[in-house]
Amino acid sequence: MTLQPSNSQPAANQSRGVQPSNSQPAANQPSASQQIEAQPSERPAALPSLQAQIDEAVASIAQHLKAKPQIALILGSGLGELIKSIDVDYSVIYAQIPHCQSSGAPGHLGQLVFGSLFGKQVVTMQGRLHGYEGNTPEQVVFPLRVMHALGAETLITTNAAGAINANWQVGDIMLINDHINFTGENPLTFNQLETAYEPCPDMTFAYSPALRELARKAAEQNGINLREGVYLGLRGPSFETPAEIRAFRTWGADAVGMSTVHEVIAAASCGMRVLGFSLLTNMAAGIEQKPITGEHVLEVSSSAGSRLAALVDSIVESL
Ligand code: HPA
């Protein structure tokens, strides 16, 4: 699905019937300008605006909910453990949400799960949408926009990532204090939302300083040696080369992955408080002289994910 402004027409439709500029129409033929004027019946139905798509998705879900979600959670690759603590009220797979793409990535189930966690109403993306699956940035952040429109004002997002910081170890948890969006794309480009958000939103405090402080305290209470650093997001799907990792280190990146940055940009732009964690499933390319595989990433996130789940649990409890 390609999002188009509701008043736009595909290029193919615009050029239909146009004559070369030096040709003369025959006397009984319509002029070029008459031909360009497409008949309304020939026009493909315009897609609903982004706001209308969000409204439709929200309406399809809201009727099943007992309460509005306050906190949105995004569970990255293999990090489904957290779902076990949720007292589930309702769940819906992405494919059943109007205008939402479905997830096909390994380790990503692809559903929204609503329920309560330590007395807080939460909505959880059990698995996320990725750019490397062919989704546009707008499609990647669509479920996030729906969770916000349903009421969530806080986002806690998790991912699996490679450690660029060579002093860290596989299995460590990194609190994201900033990011580098190196996907070359931004989910706010051509933002068609009718609600007037700031067109060029500030990202200085995208990762809430207050929530980060809360996370440090929760980690201490849970005996977790929390790392803290910068996440660099790429589109993928190939893992990085050792030369790329060396370059990213000089830019100040501590971890690398294929998600999160677009969701955080969209969340921050609509005023959500954001907290992000990376579970470091491998040392980034070239740090250890061995290949990186998706299966290994999933194995580590499934086995080490319970500590991150415990940390998120205790943060939600204290919110
Ligand atoms: N690179 C990119 N994405 C990842 C990695 C990595 O090393 N590990 C887990 N996700």
C-alpha cells in the first residue's frame, strides 16, 4: 500500500492521452487539454487520508476495549517474554487491522495485545513491522500511530541489536539515550496528518530524560548492569560490514539494528514520552572474527530476554 495525498492522482493517469507537443489534433479529435481532463468515472478511487486510515483502525479496535491503553510497548525480535506478565483483554493480528501491513519477519508474531500490567492499561506490539520487509516508513509507524490514537501517551520500545561498543558483552542491556537514523528515510516525510503537529519536530529530548532516570533506578533494584548509549538504525536486511561498524563507532554509535528509529521519531513528534532498550545479541560485524546470523540473534534474545522483560515490568509498575 502506498500512501498518497487524497487529492493526488497516479502519474500514469495524469499523462494518459497526452499528444506530443508538436502534433496537431485532428479536427474531430478532442484537444490535448480536453484529453488530459480525465472523466471522474475513470479515476481510481483515492486512498483515504492518513488521519482517516488511523480513525478507521481505531474504530475497529476501540469497540473491543474495556479501557484506553496508557502505555504502548513494542517487543523486538525474540523479546516476547514480557507478554506473559500481561493480563490480556483483547488481541488482534495486524492483518485484521484496517490499513495495517502484516508482519512476516522471523521472531515477530505481528499482533496488538491489550490488557493490564501491574494495574496499568497497556497495548503491546508483539512483533513490529520493518523497512527491510518492504514496508515504507509510514507503514512501519502505522501501528504506533494507532496505539497513540487509542490513548497511549508513553512508549517503551525494545529491540535486538549488535554491540558496536567493544567493551560490552553479548546479553548486555543498553538503555538508548539517543539515536542515529541512518535509514535515509523519515516517517514524517510528506506527513499528511490533518492534526497540526510541528512539521520539523525537535528530537533533543526524544528519549525522555525522566524515564531514563526511572530506568536506571529500576535496573539497580533488579541487579542489572545497565549500559547506556546511542543506537544506530539502518534499513537492512543485510548485516553491516566491518568497515561500516568501524565508521559508525567514530560517529558515536554504541549499538546497531534495523528498527526503532522511525517509531521513536513518530512517537516523539506526537508528544509521547519514549523509553528504549536494546538487548545486545551479538558483537557487531568485525569485532569477533565470526559471522552474524539471524538464528543466533533470535537464540540470544529468547534466552536473555527474560532480564529485559523483568526490567520493563518493574518500570511499568513504577510509572
Ligand atoms: N546488526 C543489525 N541488526 C541487528 C544486529 C546487528 O549486528 N544484531 C541484532 N540485530
